[in-house]
Amino acid sequence: MKLSRIMPCLWFNDDAEAAAAHYIGIFPHSRMLRVLHYNAASARQAGRPVGSVLSLEFELDGQPFSALNGGPLYRFNESISFVVQCDGQDEIDHYWHALGEGGDPTAQQCGWLKDRYGVSWQVVPALLTDWLADPDPARTARVMRAVLSMRKLDIAALQRAREG
């Protein structure tokens, strides 16, 4: 099995397998690739039960990821997030609700959310970057003001703001 040269690794306390299964259930074209378990030597070294999940590799919509059950030493924060570019409002609604379910509602702003595992996601229209790169500064300012006023992004409202 040939994996991507570069893939994000998500560090969990004990939830790597549950998180991967959750994400695989949300994104199409997703699958579990490989699960590694602690053996006697690695379990003793890490203070983990023999046979428990050490790490795994999975794909979300073709994007490779790895996940590690490394203990409570590190926690997720907003300095890393995953952008989900959506072609329409139905996709935004789907990913927003599926990823945000059980997450921190106070972390929802400007298309950003935290999921139940503390991972940050940005659920955005695929055209948002183009809209924000528009050469008309008044148009980009209106789009940015609209984004800053929203939790879940509303494509129709963003287009209305863009058009003035």
C-alpha cells in the first residue's frame, strides 16, 4: 500500500479509532487503511494496554490521514484546522451539522467549528477564496463583513453581500 509522502497526523488520548470511524462516516470516498496495535514491548514503554490501538491510517474523500493514541499530553487547538470546500449550501449544511454535532458551540464562527474530539474544521463555499481575492476592494470588504457576522456560512447571503 503506497501512502502519500505527507499526511496529517492527529494526536488523540484514546479516541483515534472512534474519531476515524466518525469522520469516515461523514465524508464520501473514505476508508480505514491500516490499524496498528500496541504489542507487549510498545505497551510497556507507553503505559498502554497490550492490543489497544496505537495508530491508524485512513482516507477522507481520498485525503490520507494518520491518527495516534498518544495519551493526554497534547490537545487540539485552532492553529491547525481542516478546510472543507463545498459546492453548495446543501454540502455546507451537511458537513456543518455532521462535524459540529457534539462539538463546542462557542467555537462556531465564520465557518469554523470544533468537532466532538476538539479538531477544528472550516466549512466554506469553494468560491470563498475567489470572492476574497476579487480585485474590487469594496466587494471583498462586503464579503468579509458578511463572513465575520456568520457562524455557519450562508452562500446566498455571501453572494448578496458580494453584489452589494
